[in-house]
Amino acid sequence: MALDWYDSELHRGIAAYAREQDWVLNTHMARTHQIPEGWEGDGVIGLMERPTTRAFVRSLRLPTVDMGGHFAEFPQVLSDNHRAGAIGAEHFLERNHKHFAFFFIQNGRLEKEVSAGFIQTVEAAGRVCRLYHWNPAQFEHEVNYRAVHNWAKTTLASLPRPVAVMCQNDDTMAIILNAAVDAGLHVPEEVALLGLGNMPLTCEFLPVTLSSIDADLAGHSFSAARELDRLLQGGIPQELPIRVPPKSVVLRESTNFLAVSDPHVLIVLRKIWDDYSEPLSVEKLVSSVPISRSSLYKLFIEQVGRPIARELMRVRLDHAKRLLTTTEMSVGKIARECGFSSLITFSRAFSENLKMSASEFRAAHHEQEEQQPGLRLLAAAESSAP
């Protein structure tokens, strides 16, 4: 593994494939980033950013697959960053956003590809995406934290609200999120922020937890290892990069809201999103604001695009889907956790909205996971470890 940039999920995918194929995997660079001088092997999986690493790998004259895209001389397996940008835009559009911005910090290939997917999807929906560059002339890896923080703070304060903002990755969005908090902006009610990469140690330990697109780094590196195996078997290198699609948005606080401006609608939405697991009713929600039922109904449909009851149902079903795919909790318990009065009520609502039962939804998700046997094998080994 010739990795100038290390991530445990990249390591996980390569290790899973190596175990499946009985490869001996050299992981020296994972910890030290030092070239393993004197190493003899059969092939290289790299994420090469430094010319010295590229020169070393080139000198080996071995089948090589590159995951970084910095040096086009090697066959490449890359993330589908354009699709990641599109997923980000779709996520914001689903939340009724009308104002969009993309922040450019490093001016590299990743930003260009992600922003292209984001902008194209926003514009296809009839909206405009504003583009903001911290320093268009700046070198890709030279980022001054304080300068970016101050620029982001000023820029965010000048945007129309509520606004949906995306950038290239979680590290950069962490700076922007801290700047938003420092500017006194409410996240996500005034500024919704979405990262890319889904790095838990970044996303879950910010002042407001960060929603992020799961780029499926383990699947990316697993595919790179599979492509190296094909080359080792005499396969001809692909002329164009193989693109590995991202998964979906991992929802956290920074986008966990619908974009609305009316304060009464905001109050009802916050109650739905905070208390969906409670025995909420439309009557109880209506009574939480000092306007008439008919006025609230009209405002809610204007700003959210659906009635109050449908939004409550959508939120409950979204949480049910998350529990079905991330836990082994029984369907009955999930129904209770998501605020449904009975299993029958939950089953009917789930089937009517998703055109399949909750059990079928869970089974389909597990079947999709099993399409990568090496990753499943590694997950099983981890779950049985002491």
C-alpha cells in the first residue's frame, strides 16, 4: 500500500481483498509515510501525492493501480466525485432549499469534480448556485486555517438565508462550520452545511455534528485491489479511470432540517424533528403555535411543500429506514421507537410509502452489502473479535 494520504477505510478495503486472495500486504507506509526501501513484491495499490512516492513506485516496474488521480501514468480507480456532488444537491433540494453555495478552498481536482455535480443538479432543478473562492491563485495544499476561517465567517454572513452550502470534504467543512458558529449563525436553520467523506472523528465532534456523504472509501479501495488482481492475471490496463460511486448522505445535525423562513412553521418542524418518537398528533402540533389551524396549514404547504401529517410520517419513516439498515432491532421495536401507535399502523404506512414491507427493505439492504464478499468477511471478523 503506497499511501501518501491514509484513511482507515481505504486500508480496510484493501485488507479485505488481500485476505480473500491470501495476499501478503505491506502496510509500512500506513503509519510512517516512509517509502519501504528494499521491498520486493508483485504489485502496488497507491494513493500517490508526492513526486518521491511516484518515482519509487515507477522504479519498481510492477503492476500498479492508483486511487489518487494525481499522476495519470498509472491505471486509476477513483471516486465518482461528480456523483457525490449530485447527491449533495439532491439532499438539499429534498429539504426545500432555494439558495445554494459551493465554497472553493484548495482549487484541486476534487473540488472541480464535486462542484460540477453539485452545480449541474442545482441548475437542473431551476435554481442558482453561488460560487465562492477563498483564493483562486492558491496552491492546492497550502491552506491557512485562520485566513480561511475569517473568510468563511464573512462570506456566510453575507449569504441569503436559509442557505445550503457544500465544499470538497469534511476537513474543509469543519473550518466552515466553526466559522458559522463563530458568526452567530444557526446551523442548520440559517445555514445548512454538508461534508464529503463521512469521517466520524471529524463529523461527530464538532459544535454541531456534520452531515456528510459516505464516499465508500472501503469499497473504493476494495475495487482498486480487485483491479490490481486483474492486472496481475495478465489483464490489459484500462485507458479511462474506473469510477466508484459514493453511498448516501449520513444525516447529522448540520442539515437535519427543512429550509423555511416562517417562524411558526419552524416551530412545528422543530417539534416534529425533535419529538417524532412521541405520540404526536396534528392537533398537538397545531396547538404549539399562536395562529389558526387554517393559516398554519396554508403556510406549511407553501414552505414545506406537503401537509403537516405527511411531514411527520416522512420523518418517522426516515428514522425507521435508518434503524432497519443499521441495527438488528425487531420491526416491532422500531415501530415503537419511531412513534407509531402499533406494528399494524407502522407496517401499513411503510408498505404504502415504500411499496415493500419493512422486512423486505432490510433484506434488500443486506443483499446489497453482500455483493462485496471481502468486506463482509472483514466485518464478520471484527464483530467476533474480543
